[in-house]
Amino acid sequence: MRLVPQGSWMRAMLFVAWMLMAPRLVGAQAAPSMDARAPRYTTRGVIEELRPERRQIVIRHEAVPGYMPAMTMPFSVEDASLFEGLAAQQRVEFTFSVEGRGRHVVRAIRRR
């Protein structure tokens, strides 16, 4: 009898657990945050989709050392002015913060 599940389900569960715990295990690597508890990271990527009506940008980003592997994911955008001048398939460098409940919020973004 196996007590630990095997296969892709187990890998998915380990990844989810890692994503939930990582913000608590690593400190900020970039600019200081307004909330000292919200770590910030800077990385590069390509905009896959802009969702201004939902205040989201979907970015295919590089790995963030010490935090997460390269992937495509949606980021929240609280400052709507950050959408100005952006388009799908643009290469960007951006800074995001990790807020409560693992929410990832773009704080600065520029084309590169």
C-alpha cells in the first residue's frame, strides 16, 4: 500500500505547495516595498495578452531566481496607467510584488 501518491498529480500538488510557501521562505530581492512584508522581484518577459477590463496582464516570463520557474501567468495591475503604450508580443522588463494570498501585482513595467 502506497501512502504517498505518485505521478503527475503528486508533482502538481508539490508545485502548488511550493508556490504557496515560497513567498514566506524567501526575502525580497528588488526594490523596497511600501509594505515591507510584500517581496518584490524584477524579471523579463513577453506580453501574451492585455486584459485592462480585468486589470490583468498575461506575461510569459523568465525564471525568477529563488522564487519561481519560467512560466506564462496573469499578473494583477492596480495602476491602470501601466497599460499605456503596451501591446501583445512586446518584450518587457517588469517589477512585481507578491501580495496576500499569493497575488502577483505589477508595480512597474517598461518595454525593452
